[in-house]
Amino acid sequence: RSSEREMGRFPSHARDGEGVITKILGERGSPGVDTLAIKYELGLPGEFSEEVLEDSRRQADAFDEKKLEADRKDLREEVIITIDPATARDFDDAISLKKMENGHWELGVHIADVSHFVQPKTPLDREAYERATSVYLPDEVIPMLPEIISNNLASLQPDKVRFAMTAIIEFSPEGMPIGADMFKSAIKSRRRFTYEEVDA
């Protein structure tokens, strides 16, 4: 059986160690038990608290895709796409590319603006600070933020207006970078491609 233990006395050359089993995780080899053992061993976080979930719901209710701040550029009519693995559920970056009149190329890199929803010193901010990152296990993901944020509002889903941080980079025809500009934006991805589709 896989179990969680607390050591009462560590073993030494003179005597055996002693420990107490505090939780039975399940039969070794049973589905999900190995992942559960890893989560306990590494002290990975579990479910989100109701306070954090409520903060997420407040952010969702307050989100208005038609109300853009003065410092957020409107790129909703631009041709922007995402390219992600087939199994991805959160689309955190998108790209655009167009030829300029001077023959140069303008590459847009659009990263989901998570900071719009995670305001300083809020329950969401404290939780994100504690978790630091999403953890990808073989059969599950432990997200840094609740799914209403990570897989919805801050996911650059096709045909939905989403807030982003955009970098526009100008390249010469030979591919040399000429200059760059960065700003807050509102985008609307036209299509979600998988890597397999792009390779084909």
C-alpha cells in the first residue's frame, strides 16, 4: 500500500527508525495512487479555497470585453491565431504576421494578460504567489489559478475577445530584427491550430 508517514525517529547505525502511518492512499498500482503519492511527497497544493474561487468569480463577473482601458490597444480585427499541443486546455500565447509596405515583416506575439485578473494583495494574488506555477503530472494538471481564469478568461480562445500583452517586432526581409514595441491589447483569435496541423 502507498501511505503517508510521519517519522518519529530516523534510523541510525545503532537503532531502527520508527514512524507512524497517518494516511492510507490506496493499494499500490491502483489507478491514481502513484500520482496521489507524488502529490503528498512533494506537498503539492490541492483544491482552491472558497475565498479564492469567489475572487475568481468576481473577476469573471467584472470582465467586459467591450470596455477597453485607454492604454489597451484594440487588435480585435487583426488576423491572430494560436498554436498549441492537441491536449492543451489553456491557450496562453498567440501570434500574428503581416507584410509591411516597406517590404519588412511585422510579427505580433500576444501573451494572455493574467495580471488583469490577478490584482495585487487579493486572494487570487496570494494563491498564485504560493503556487508559483502550474504542475503537470502524467494524468492531471494542478493549476496555478482556478480554471475560470486559467482555462477561460486568461485563455486566448478562438472567436472570443481576450486581453493580452502584445509585442510587435519588425523584421527585415532577411529576418533581422529592426525594432519592437510592447503594449496592452485586446485580441480575438481567428483559429486555434495544433502543432500537428501546422506540421502537416
